[in-house]
Amino acid sequence: MSLELRSPKNDRASITVPEEVANLQKSFNGTICSNKGDEYTISNNIIDLLADDTVRMSWAQSSNHWKVTAALYEDIWRKRSLSILTGEAFPIEKERELLIEWLNPQPDKMYLDIGCSTGLYGRLVQGKEANTKVVSLDFSKQMLEEARLKSEAEQANLFLLRADGRKLPFFAATFDGVMMGGTLNELSDPLKVLYEARRVIKKDGTFFMMHLVKADAWYMRLLQDSAEFGGIKFWTIGESNTMFERAGFHISEQFSKGIVCFTKLIPA
């Protein structure tokens, strides 16, 4: 199945991405353009809608553009992070179980991972249901390059898209499900990204969210206060839920352990 995008330069213009781009077992390079003529490159299967566009970034956001961060992120940090942050054994398999149970991926449905990093969620969804269309979106080219390597190794077919979450390049009600794992805390404008997620998800869709909340212990609060200088934000569960509801979502289910919170959101 091909992928239809909305042009970043013309909201009414569409861009068709060939289905071959998602086949990460075979390198794909080329150029795509909207029906209004604006052009974008595909390099080694990564669709780049940003090119050399630059925006002000926090330190936390900038670090995601380092090649060493992308190389070490998943295997060194991501698979151990929840155990570290909760203070208890919390293997990645538990996170996978929640993702699959709440998102419930189905064949011939479309799913979007916002701030995908190395494509972990997209690969998990494809591993559960191969006949899905998954778009893994991130601002960092380095993270997407690592996502391509890992997806190729696992034979997962993903559309890898470099784009800005504050202006998602999709038409309204495109996706049956949306995912976001740990990205919310790093966003410079989280509410705007949540509004965009609400716009592109279908009325009966599901939004799987994992983010970090404010700690109860004073020593953890000190660490979080320090992290905020680097651009990482923390909210209480109540503050988070208020933000989700303001963006047009209803909290369907929620599970928290330590400072890690999982939420199943559905359009209100």
C-alpha cells in the first residue's frame, strides 16, 4: 500500500509515497513531489520533508541528533530505562504487552509513531501484525537511520519519515492508532503536537502514550529540576491528563509505576 502525505508547504496538496519505500530490505532512493510541485528526497528509504530546515532546540532535543546517541539509545538505555526509572524490574516485554493490548493492531490498519527514535514501537506493532501500515516519524535523521538498520534486521516494513510533530504531514483522520513513547517530555510545544495527533487520528482510534511524571521523592525532584534546564519537562498525572483532555482526548485506561506513566487515550 502506498502512503499519502499532506504537503508541508500546501495543506491541500498531496504527496504519494510508493509502497516500495517501506520495504527496508531493499534500498530506495529518489524524489517525490506534491501535485503542486514541491519536491522532497528519499535517501536510503528515509523520506525527508525537512531537508535543511533548522529550528531552535533544547539540549535534550539536540542530543537526539548525535550519531552516538542514536547508536546507543535503544540497546543501552531504552531497554533498561523503565527498570531504572521505576526502581523495580520492568523489562521491555511488559511495555510491549501494554502497547499491543491497548493499541490492538489489526491487519490493513494504519498506525503512526510520533517521535519514534529508533523505531521500537513500530517494529513491535509489525511483529504482532505484519499486515499493518506503520509510519515511524522523527525529527532526527540519525535516529531514523538507526531505525532503518534495526527494522531491516528484524524484517519490519516501516515508512520512515523525517518531519515535525507540530505540523504532521497527514490529512485529518488518517490513522487508526497513534503511539508515543517517552517523547512527550522532550517536546518544546507538547500541546501543539497533541492537537496534531488528535487531528490525524480517526474517531474510533487509540493513542498509546508513555511519558514520565513528576516524582514524589525530594531527591528525584531535584534531578528532574536539573533535567528541566536541558529542556525535559515533567507534569503530575493530573496535569498530564488535563493536557490530554484539552487536546481533545479522553483517558480510557492508565497505569503508572514510579515516575513512568502509560495512558490509553481515545478521541473525545
